[in-house]
Amino acid sequence: MRELPPTVSLSTGENDLPVVLVSSAKGTATVHLQGANVTSWIPAGQDPVLWLSPDSAFAPGTPIRGGIPLCLPWFSKGPDGDREPMHGTARLARWELADAADDDGTVTLHLGLTQPGWEASLAVTVGEALALELTTRNTGDTDLTVEEALHTYFAVKDVTGIEIRGLEGAEYFDKVIGAPASQEGALVLTDRTDRVYDSTGPVEIVDPGFGRTIAIAKRSSANTVVWNPWDETVKGLADVPDDAWPGFVCVETANVGGNATVLAPGESHVIATEYAVTLH
């Protein structure tokens, strides 16, 4: 790796987990090398965009609760419901910082991970917007089925007061009730929500409480997942305070279930997303 630009540094975070710190005129970010998790992004002059649980364990081999966990090479328990650990191994593994560059205050990090039979790379671009590009490559000698999700926790003032726009008319599977449905109008959360939408287009989180709209663009993504545990389910999450659920919503760029990608030996697949904030 070449010398890091002045806007990028290596440090340690909670429980001495290694982190990459980005600090430029356009924004700041923290990336934990465990899971390649972007745990903080703050555009210059604005409030934090990502939510990070104060009760996250920050322990080796334990998923970080919040930020942008990477679900890879499977989502939940996999297409057949029999995979462990939950959401794959990528978010538990130690990634390596391969390179970093600063282009007039917009900083791009390149991280890599090698696992048996596959490898992944993640480009994280930090500036006035935040962009992630995740590439997975089959290094084995048989076909590899890959599910992937950028499981982003967005900070909101009050999840009951937001609207998620852009999913109107989309079909989705409601994992809470175990049935398909179709989205009518903008999505307003009123109870526990766990939905996998068939949607390739951009969405927006309109948050009057924080006076901002978070625009989510994506590429090579057939699904958008929306999740919040609400007041009862959160009690079963040891790493989330019982009163924290109104402060976040997960809106995930994903390819899961029937939209999993089958990679032949040597093939790669890229999924990408970009977040931008407009103040009201």
C-alpha cells in the first residue's frame, strides 16, 4: 500500500478494534476493519447520517450493530434458510486496507477480504456524498451463489414521523406476517417492519424531525430491504437499548432470495449505492 494521504489515518476504536479515520473538508468517516463497516459518516456542517448502537459489543468475531454492515455471501440464513452465521461471514471478518486516495477532499478507500472459495473488495468514497461499491469474485472451481446487502442503519429523529418514498407500487415480501403484498403510497412505519421489496430504483428517506432528506441511489440491486424492530422485538436484541428503536431505520441495497447472483468460477459481481443529504 502506498503512503496514506493526510486526510486518512489508521487508529484503534472501542476494545482496540482497528479503524480507518477519514477527515477532510467535505466530511468525516470511520470505517471499522472488522466487517469493513462504515460506522460513521458526517458531511461537513451536518449531523451524523448513520446510526451506531451504544450497546454494540465491538468484539472480534461479533457483528457491529449499526453503521453499514455487509451481509455477504448470504443474507439472513441464506436462500435455503440453513446457513450460519446469520448474514454471512464478511461482517465478522477482518478486512485489510489496500489503498487510499484523496481527490480534492473526496477520499476513496479500497478494502479487501479473502475467504475460502471467494474474495471481496469494497470501495468507500467519502465526501459530500457517501458511495460504496462492493465486488465479490468466485475464486473456487464450482458455481457460487451470492446474496448481498448493504445493511445501512440511517439515523432519524423519530422513525414514526418519516416517509420512505420511491417504493410506491413495488411488490414486497413481508417477513413479519410471512406474506407478499404491494406498496401503496409512500411507506410510513407504524409497527415492526421487515420487508424485502422488488425494486431497482432510488428511494428517499424524508425526515422532518431532522429537517433533511436522505437520497439513496443504487446500481445492480434488485431488492430494497426496510427494517425496524419496534418496541417489542427490540427487547430481544442485546446490543440495542430498549428505547433506541425510534432513532433509526434500515434501508438496504440488496440482492437476496430469488435475486441471488450465481457466479461461475472466476466471475465477479458488483453492487453499489450512494447516499446524499439535502437539508430542508
